[in-house]
Amino acid sequence: MSTDSVVDLDPTCAAAVDAARQALVDEVQESRVGQHLEAIAEAPLVVTHLFECLDRAYVGWRWAVTTTRVADVEHVTIDEVVLLPGPDSILAPPWLPWSERVQAGDLGAGDVLPTADDDVRLVPGYTGADDPEIDDPLDELHPVLWELGLGRARVLSRIGRDEATRRWQDGETGPRSAVSKAATDTCSTCGFLIPMSGPLGQAFGLCGNEFSPSDGRVTSLDAGCGAHSDSEPEPPAVSVVSLVVDDLSSNNLETDTVPEELPPPIIADIIVI
């Protein structure tokens, strides 16, 4: 339906509601056709009639029957019958390419996830671009890591490192997780921490404690858990209850008053036969 320009509604085509409905019924079941909704001018002598769609699988959709005629001729002909979505119709979500649909954790055994040649997270390994360890070719302390035939084709760029840093900081092994907030010590002082080389090693390491929820994972140095190497067992809590039993009370309960004198003992006469 064209909306580029406003055209006059042809009265002859607009009045052909019955002809449009009959053409629609010839194509689909009559039970799927509802009331006539409106007539829209598509072009001079071209009018589209919209009918309500009663099909439960197409809620809010509308049948569109386009009619036309030749100038100076009153006979109306049918151009096409189609089903179109309406303003309140249920539609499928917008299509996204697979590269935008894949999320972390979707990759399974045997799956292959190609990396684009222009991925901003990577740079050619032979240049070492954006890597602070090898940015300065004159720095003798950090020589170029590339070795012909042995080096990696691409390495992490500064953008790739920044994305990984944010992801790890905000993840389950970061300082904002519930486990870290409940910990008393940080990973930076833990003996189970395996240091990382490179620029990311200044903020992250690997956990080597099998009893930690972060075992084998990258963890932030300012994160923590209850399995810290310096953790000490807490002393057991002992509940001390002050209990006083009054032997002088008739019901063995504590009493506020104690008699000044004890009653004389009862001595029973023993008669031996």
C-alpha cells in the first residue's frame, strides 16, 4: 500500500464492497472473513478493501482485496487478495542474523562459531597493535612476541580486553557477586590464586581451589569466597543458660525467697516385730 502521496478515493471502486467480499470468499472459507473495515485509495481508480480476519492464528490481521477499473468504465475488477498485518496484529520478532542471536553459553559440543575478519576484539598477532606489552618496539624488557610460524594469527585488542574486563568484573567471580560480598578476604591474598601474565594479570587471576565455586575460572583480585587459604574455623557458638534449681521449692523451681530456718526433719518410729 503506497503512502507517498494522497489520491482521491474512486467512488465506484469504493462501493464495490460486495464484489470484494465475494472474491475473498472464493479464495478462503467464509467463516474466516469478518466485517468490512475500510476502503483505502492506493492510486487513481485503485481501491483496497480491508476485511476483518477471524482466523485465530492471525489475531489482528486483515484481509486486503484490491479492486480497480478502467477510466469511463463502471465495471470493477479484482486485482489481488492477500492477508496483511494490522496495527494490533501479533507478529514475529524482527529477524536477526545468527551472529547477533548467539549468546554466551550457546556453543555446544561439535558447534563451530566463526569469527569475523574485522572483529574489533582482535588484532593481527604479528603487529601486536594495542598491546601495551609490545607497543614499544625499542623496549628491551618486552620484546616482540611474534615468532614466524609459531605465533598466533590474531591476539586480543584493547577493545577485546576492555570487554573481557567488564564481563568478568560483573560476573559471578567478580567483586559484586553475593559470594564475594559475604567473603572476609580477597583473592589477591589467597594462596590458591594462580597469577595471570600480561596486562589482565594486574586485575585477574585463576582460582586453583577445588572447594571454591570459582575453581578453574578467572576471578577478580578484589573478589573473594569462603574458601580463602587463610580462612580459620570459627569457634563453635556455646549457649550459656543460667539455671538455678531451688531444692527448697515444692516444684523445684527457682524462688525469690529462701526461708530463714529449715523445718525440722521428720523422724519416723521404726518398730521391729
